[in-house]
Amino acid sequence: MASGGAIFNDVHVNGVDAKGRVSLPAAFRQTIEIRCANGEVATGLEKTLKMARHRELPCIEVYDARQVSEVEQSMLRRAQKEADETGEFVDDIYERMEYAAFPSRKDVTFDSAGRMVLPQRLRDKLKIGDDAVFVGGGRTFRIWSPEVLRAEGGEGPETIEDMEDALARRGARG
């Protein structure tokens, strides 16, 4: 499951327009390109992200196609182990796991410039307005509202400081 060092890291802030369009940070686009270039991702899915509300935090959790492939492989191993222990069919266990993991995920594609549309329902639920904070988390990343991230502190003080610096730089550029 190693990604050869291509991970999502750092904190980025990009503006969101009235239609929910935002640009994926250039560093994240480069990471996705590297992670999805090894043949483990089905052709055509390299620029498709899977998004859903995080299980515990008030933010969007984002998987690239490589991470989806890794999750599928991990679930299959877990299903096989459970089948060996219980005698149940692997396919039945795996299907339950799939339906627990994927139904709420939305497919979002981005173009060569990284432009994409955040799903309206997720923006509304998670209070993402004029700015989106992208927080790298290794194999996945999260998208936050700055106000919610400040209030929750869910990523730690260093992340909030990095966000504040990025917001200040955006404000200085006008």
C-alpha cells in the first residue's frame, strides 16, 4: 500500500465561488497524478475524487482513486479473514463492507487546472462558504470551512496557524 512517498501534506486555502467551484491545490493535483500513475487505478478514474462527510469531524474526507483501490484491497483481506473465522461467504461479507463504506461518497471530477465543484449538500452541511481549507493527511485529505476548523480545532494548533497564515496571504493579494 505504499505510495512511493506521494502523500497529501500541508495546508492550502482556495476560494469557493457561488456555484461551489474551487481549485484543487496544485500540490494535491501533483500528488494525485503520481499516486494514480502506477497502473493500479482504472483508466479514466485518475481525476475522480470520492468525497463524503468525515465519520467524526465536521469536514469533507476525500479519497483519490488510488486510495479507493487500497480500501477495496483491505476490505477484501478483512472479508477473507472473517470468512475463514465464521464460515460465511466472502462475497456476502465484502458486500456488507462495501455498502458501509461507499454509498454516501460523491464522485467529483477535476479538470487539468484542478477546477471542481464541491457538492452543494456537503457545502451546506459543513458550512463551507467563500473559502475551503485543504488539509493533507497522508493518503487522504480533508476540506474544511475556516470558521468550523477554528471552532473545532480538529486538526491541531499547527494546522490552524498554517490556515491563518494562508488566509492572511490570500487577503493580502486581494
